[in-house]
Amino acid sequence: MKQTSTETELTAEKKSAFSSMPDAFVILFMVIVLATVLTYVLPAGYFQTEQVVKQVNGEQVTRTLIKQDSFQFVDDANASASQAPLFATGDKVGTFNYAFEGLVSGNKYGSAVGVVAFILVVGGAFGIVMQTGAINNGILALIDKTKSADMVMIPLFFVLFSLGGAIFGMGEEAIAFCIILVPLMVALGYDAVTGVLITYVATQIGFATSWMNPFSVAIAQGIADVPLLSGQGFRVALWCVFTAIGLGFTLWYAYGVKANPERSYSISSNHFFKKQQQQIESQFDKLDALILLVFFSGIIWVIWGVTQHAYYIPEIASQFFTIGVVAGFVAWIGKRMSANEVSNAFQQGAKDLLPAALIVGMAKGIVLVLGGDEVTSPSVLNTILFYSSNAIGETSSYVNATAMLMFQAVFNFFVASGSGQAAITMPLMAPLADLVGITRQTAVLAFQLGDGLSNIIIPTSASLIGCLGVARIDWSVWFKFVWRFFLLLIAVAVVAMCIAVAISF
């Protein structure tokens, strides 16, 4: 049977993607093997912590910080306990335990089981919303009425999402908007990658250059004994520069794809969304309007919860589930879907994001094989942290600042949480900055840029994997697309660090 041109394109894309680099699961397994080897090469170590009382916004706050010069290696008698076997029983984690142990680790508030549940519940909720057809009907109606407004949409959305990342640390919330904007970008003649760029990537650029994000810069400054929300002028300037660079790259790529669709890195995803839209007769009615009202009211509810009440993974997941159930109920009342069809849509939506959930769990397994991320418990990860911090400071201030940036970017692979990474690394980086002639404010900046920018490429970022899952883009394909842009952002970040050193920021 002769293949159609579309089938030929999809086959070519699949061969290209998998011949150029391994699948995300293969990459994670390679890292697991490396982590296992490191447990036999490096001794495990641990830090001591202390309770420190600080004044934050006029109130006394108690923080648990790592004591300076408190790192110790385990004694020889316990050295073998940190070595990861191929298979382990009980509480120990071996190489082939990483998948299960990673998936069930943690609690509902974070990695990995909480994030895995979050991805599956949110995926199911969006499956219901998409199956109602209201999103696609609304997109087609919007395009029909706005015509050439797409010239304004990309810059507007990119700036808004970057502001969201800068002001309240928008991350997981981008998944919700991907469900709308990815199909919209495809319908406008762009592609699924463009949808991820204007949502998730924009939020992380804002996150990395934030001047007021309470979940990253405020925590890091508090630990480093830097006045909260200080240094806003320089950070706002960086936000403008990085946002302009990100927007320029997005426009260059998006218009290139529109002029030549073969340049797209997401041909199979584009085909999927176009096929969905072709199956719909654009008849936007009152039922569509009501379902969209439910959806957007729910998004406003999510943003309100995050900004006003610090809602986190359990609450946000429950909010999205509520949105899906209410949208399904409206579609059932309007006789667009049966109750069983609503149930099937939820199941299919969860299935679509199952690979993303598995990646998050398996990535957590890497940290567990290395001994975990608890600084007071012996682990090889603590040893890596200790050696890395000691390696910084042996050269000039400019090189030291750059090394801090690179360290934070790499460490984010293991602890893909802004507040978590700040709690682990800043107690070491802040006093180290004093020793090597760098201001603590600059050390905080290194944490921000390294943490935020690396979120656009690491497979351990639940938000990234969730957005890619919604956009139906494999992480290996995304890496092939984004690595050059990531290096550009890191290069600009290095320049920013050097300027910070020069002006004693």
C-alpha cells in the first residue's frame, strides 16, 4: 500500500527523532546507570543543620539552615551502605528499583507521587474539556473573527506569561493554557512547539529573572540574609532583556514555520490537532460559550488560589478536576456527551499524559539511587554538592560567579523545585560568596538564572513534561529543538552574572 504524503512526513519525523538521539526513558536509564557507578566511586556524606531565627517582613521566622563547615563523610564501616546494588529489598534503592521507588516517593505536596497524581488528574480533566469540542469550536470562531490578529497574539501571550512567571512563579498553571493555545497556534498556521514557547518557556524566562516571585527569589534572599525583594531594578532590566530575546526567538521560529511548515519540529503533533479541527464543523453556539465560561472561570479560580492562598499541587489538581467535572456535566445536560463519554474522555486524557507522569517518577528515582536529597542523611548527592561548592572560588570573581550559575543549572536536574533547590544550595552558596568576593545578591541571582532557565530543557521538570504531554511532543524531540536556544539564554546569563560582579550587585 502506498503511503500518503502526510504518512511519509510522520514516518520521516519519527525516524529522524529516534535516530538522532535516544528516547527520554532511555536517557533516564543511562543516567541511572551513571548514578549507580557514582555510588561506588564517591563516598557518601552529610551536613548538619541548625535552627536560625530571622526577621522577615517584621515577623520572626525560624529557618532550618545548613551549618557552615559541617560536612562529614560516613565512616569506613558504613561506606558500603551508600552503594546502590542492582536490585534491593526493604528500604534500600537499587538500580532496577528506581522506577517503582521514584513513582511512590514523596507525598501529595511534591515529587514524585504528588506530581504524578497531579499530571494524571489534570490530564483527565483536560481530556473532558477537549472532548466537549468547545475549545476547538471557540478557536475556529476566534480565527474566523480576528483574521490577522495572530500578528498580535504571539507577542501579547509571550509577555503576559513571562509576567506570570515573574510575579507569582507561574509554572504548572501553564499546562492549562497549553490545552488552548497549542491547538490555536496550529490552527493559525504555526505549530505545537510555538504553543509551548509562548506559554511554558515564557513563564520560565519570567521565573528566572523575577524581582518578586515569593517561591524563588524571596526564599533565596531570606536564606542568604539579603533584604527581601531588594535589587529589583537590575532584575527588572534582566526581565526585559531575556523576555525580548525569548520573544524574538519565538517570532523567528513561528514565522519560519508558517512560511515553510516542513521546518516544524512537531509535524506529528500538528497533524493530530489539524485532524481534530477538520472533523469539526465550526458552529460556535451557546453551549460552547457556557463550557468556555466554566473553563475560564476555573482558570481564574486557580490563579486566585495560587496568588491569594498559596494553593499548591493538591489544591490545584482538585481545582482542575472540578473544572473537568463541571464542563462534562454541562456537556451532558446539553446532550453533547453521555455520562460514559465523559468518563471515557477523562480516562483518555489521563492516558495521554501517562508517559509524562512516568518520566517524573523515574527522574526522582535518580535522586534516590544517589541517596536522596535530605542534607542530613548520608548520600552521594550531598558529596557532589560539597565537592562542587569547594571547586567554586579557586579563580577570579567573574569565573566564580559563572561557576555558581552553572552549578545551579546542573543541580536543578536533581532537585527541580525552586524553593527546594534554594533551601539546599543557598546555605552553602551564600557564605561561599563572601569568601570568593561576590555579593550574596549575586549568589541569589546565580540561583535564579540557573534554576529558571534550565527548567526549559530538563526532563525532571514536571511542568515542562506536562506541557509537552498536552502538546503531544516527545521530550527527545523537544531537546533537539530547544538546546541551541537554551545555550543562547545561558550565554546571556553569563554576561548578566559578569555585569552583576562588575557593579557589585
